[in-house]
Amino acid sequence: MMETNTPEKKALSTFLAAQRAAVLAVVDGLGTEALTTPVLPSGWTPLGLVEHLGYAERHWFQEVVTGTAVPLEWPDDPAPLTTPRAPDIVFAFYADQCRRSDAVLARTSLDAAPLGHHPGPLGEEFGDVRGIVLHLIEETARHVGHLDVVRELLDGRTGLGPR
């Protein structure tokens, strides 16, 4: 049996957890109106971006790493990065997807080949779980930056990530 709890995995998990915590820290204290207000011309909302990150966790760790995912309670929405769902539903969804991702990562070697596939050219770049974890760290960190900017535009607050 391959070792699944290595120092490298612990480090990657720590960085992923830090980025997830930053997502929540940046939007903490925003009310429903601010969470659902598009600030930039592209029209996405902070709450929609948090939901998107939940979808990303689900897609990469469940659909790609394990080859299967628990069905969603709602159909996919046609408007990207927005959501009709209430904040408590979205934050619960994000937390649940992160827990599921952590469970998959805990039992899977970083060297394991994914059982599923991401469509398009990007899918060819990930031959092992390690690459998928690195991608999720990168995607989450990128979107934390987006949330930082929008938070500043919404109420002027900056530097809200975990310390």
C-alpha cells in the first residue's frame, strides 16, 4: 500500500487550507446585499465566487480524482459566478465540498493517477493528484485576490485574510 500521509501532502494540505480560510476571512462580515452585488463589469458576485470554489473542489477532487461525485441538490446554473442561493446555503456547500476534498486527499497518494478526467486541454496536464492539489491551491489563491479587490470596492476594507 502506498503511503498517503507524507510531509509533502501535509504541506500542500496546509497551503490549501490557508487559501480556503482566506476566502472566508475576506468575505466575513459582508451582508447578503454585499455578497450578492456585482461590483465589476463582468457581473460576478462574491457569493457566486464562493459557490464557484465549491464547484471547483467538487469537480477536481470528486469528479476528477475519484471519477464520481455526489449529485448536487440543484441543477447547474447558467450564469457563471452568480447564484440564486442564500449565503447560508452557499457557505454550507463550500464547507461540505472542502470536507469531501480533504477526505479524498487523506486517502489518496499524491502519485495516484486520477480516475476521472477534466475536459479540454487542461485535463491533459494533470497526471497525478499532486498536480490537482497544486491547481486547487492556485485557483483558490487567484480568487482570493479577486475577493480582496471587490471587498475593498464594497466597503474599503483591506488585509482581511488570516494572519
